[in-house]
Amino acid sequence: MFWIETVQLWKIAGPTVITMLCMYGTSSAVVLFVGHIGAVELSAVSISLTIIARVSDGFLLGTGSALETLCGQAFGAGKIHMLGIYMLAHG
């Protein structure tokens, strides 16, 4: 039973984990290369990467929250067919 639950959990969370690792790896590689140029360049790139990451996280959180609200309202109203439309428009 534990193995079945673990596989199902990784099917859902796996893409998110891989995406986060790729984003972290890309940012780390950029910082490593820019760090060899100079301190001012390193600080500029670090600040810009942090701002980009936080703004994109904010957009994802906002759209996810809006989608949760829309899907809850569609389910409560008995319009189950709208769930697919919302998910297609969001993805």
C-alpha cells in the first residue's frame, strides 16, 4: 500500500520537483559563471534572478488560487463540464 501511494504522489509532484531543480540549477550555473566576471555583476545578476523568481511565483500562486475558486464554484453549481474548460484555459 505504501508503494502505491508513493508512486501516485510522485506522478503528481514529480514534474514540480523536476521544474524546481532545473530552475535552481540554471540560476546556480548563471551565478557561478557571472561570479568570475566581478562583484558588481554578480550582485546585479543575483538581484535580477531573485526578482524574476519571486514575480513568477506570485503569478503562479495567483492563477492557481483563481483556478481553485472557479473550479469550486463550477462544482458547487453542478456544471462539471466547466472544470475541463477551466483547466484547459489555465494550462
